[in-house]
Amino acid sequence: MKHLDTTAPDFETRFAALLDEARETTARVDAAVAGIIADVRARGDAALVDLTARFDAWTPRDASALRVSAEEIEAADARIPPDRRAALNMAAERIEAFHRAQLPADLEMKDAAGLTLGMRWGALDAVGIYVPGGKAAYPSSVLMNAIPARAAGVGRIAMCVPTPGGELNPLVLAAARRAGVTEVYRLGGAQAVAAMAWGTASIAPVDRIVGPGNAYVAEAKRQVFGRVGIDSIAGPSEVVVIADAGNDPRHVAVDLLAQAEHDESAQSILVTPDAALAAAVAAAVEEELRSLPRAAIAAESWRRHGAIVLVRDLDEAAALTNRLAPEHLQLMVEQPRALLAQIRHAGAAFLGRFCPEAVGDYVAGPNHVLPTGRTARFASGLSVFDFLKRTTWVEADAAALAAVGPAAVVLGEAEGLTAHARSVALRLGG
């Protein structure tokens, strides 16, 4: 774990190295993914069956077996323990309420020239959701990816989830039911992305694919972009915690480890003006690791990529955070809103001593699909806008065209596009 101090002569060099640190060391899989996509395009359902047998250790009798039936989903939902059902319902309701509140209004205006100008919003027809599978279950990913699509008005939401051995986690199916998913497929990896992008006899293509996955899924999304839209190519998770002396060191330590336990490439950074807190948090992290079930993962993340940055004051903390542009930002200070006003670049911010980032992962309401790897400098988290598109429109009568048309004729002729200019000039009587 790195200790940095802004008063040290070598701080800028060390901080630049922290910014440029490569946290992904996955092997190149572009050729393998291209081969899988080509196979799915060429052989369709037959390729899906073969690839599922190869990668997921079970052989569907045919492509129809990939589809999870409504009866299976209902049966899985019925097996959910009451406390998990209640938590899932609360999360779904809060996520939906926040995303419905984002829905934009159409625009219509009449300008001084007499033209009526407008912009309307419309939902995509079909969206594909990729949800990681295997030993872990991520119902929160189902809710966060599917509910904004439903709130936007998407009519068809297809979900692919890998199922080693053919088994699906009931909680994932229960989340899909609450999120408005209309189709669920036992299908993972690059082949799932290819099927959703290009379509097969049994899986109709979609317009946009969202959701996290492994290196093969990320590369497949990259390769099908253009055929369909995608949300982003997500990297390892990260958090920056800005904390002052008024915090319990154990709270800060556990918040840092909440990111570190994701995987060995995750990054947790504490920024503080208080040297005593910095030392206490470092000690508390080591103590918490003794009892953490995923201690091996969290410890590797913390020791390889973690950092504690000692700053002169909170103004300096804000300036450094803007350079880090973190996925998650916790402001554990006396006046978090005032500090937030100084920060331009962060995927999501969590304000105050009683607002850990984990609340945002599950039940707060805003989306947990966020820009990673400093891309918060130019990107935003998932929202209803990812499932909407804009159409502008113009309406003009003769008088309005007479007011603006001559300038269009001049510009068309200047660009050498005679038919452009003539299409306006004819209506002007020229």
C-alpha cells in the first residue's frame, strides 16, 4: 500500500504514477472473441449449443433449452427467503423511483423567424442485459441494468446469464422478474453478446447491450459496437474516500475494503489532511483483514493498488480527486456538500459519515453502473438516458422559409452542393 504526502518533494512524480497505474493485466482475447462471434453469426443456434457445452459444462438438448421459462422464474421466486424478498423489493422500488424521476420532457419552441422547432424522446425497442454468473450471484446488477430500461419505456428486455452446470441462482431470476425482464437465457460469454447483437433463430437481436462481464464479454461488446450500442467497457472497481479527523477509523477502513474485496485489481484510496487518522485507518485495515471472508482478495488489492494520501487541507483533497476522477467518491467530512461543489469528476458521490458507498450498490436508488479508470472525466453512470434517443423536428411555412431560406441557399452554393441550394431556392421562387 502506497503512502503519499503532498508536502514531499517527490509527491508529483509518485501521484502521476498512481494515476497511470495499470490495474488490468488480462491477456489479449480479441482473436478468440472474433472467432466466437464469427461462429455464432455463421451457425446461429447450433454454435450457441456447442459453445455452452464447451464453456459452461452442460449440453442443452437444443437451443430452446437455453430459454428460461416463466414457470421456472416463478418457481425460483417462490424459493426466496422472506428477508431477501423484502430487500429485493425495497431495492427495486427505490431504483425505479429514482430513474423514473430522470425522464426528460419533449421540447417545442417557435423562433423569431417563424419556424417551429422540437425534440422528442423515444425509447429503444429492445435491450440486452448481460449478468455475470457462476458461483456468485448478482441480483443487484439485474436491477441496476434492467430497471432503467423499463423506466425509459423499452418494450423488450432480454437477459443472458451464464449457468455452469445449467443451474441458475434463484435470486437472479427473482430480480429479473421484478425488473421487467421479458426473456432470460442460460447463455454466457462472448457467445451471449454475439447472439444479442446479431440474433439467431431463437434469440432476436437487440439495439443496445449493457452489463458487466469478464474479459471475453468486454471484448465482445467492443467488437459488436456499431452493430448495437453498448454502455461502456468497465474496468476494475475503485473508490476514493476523503475523510477528516472526525471519523471512526474502523468505518473508513471497512469502506476501503468494501471496494478491495471486489477483486485483486480494485483500488481503494484514502485522502485525508489528518496524519493521525491516516495511521489509525492503516492499522484498522490490517485488523479487519483478519476476519474478512474475502481477505486474500482484499489484501492483494490493498497492498498492490491501495493508497493513503496525506494532504494539507480539503481544498487540496478536492483538486487531487478531480485528477483521480474516481468511480466512487465518499465525502466523510463535516460539510460534504460544500466539498462536493469543488469536485467536477466522479461517477457517484456519497455524502457524510453515514453514507457508505455500499448503500449505493444496493438500495439508495442511483445506478451503480459507473465509469471506471478515470473515465468519469468524460462519462456518466447508467441512467434512463442510455435507453432513450432523441429525434429533432422542424416545421416551416412559406413565411418562415422566406426568413431563413436565402442563407441556406448561400451556404449550399458555397459548399458546391447545388441540389441543396436549389431545393430551397425553388420554394423561394428562385
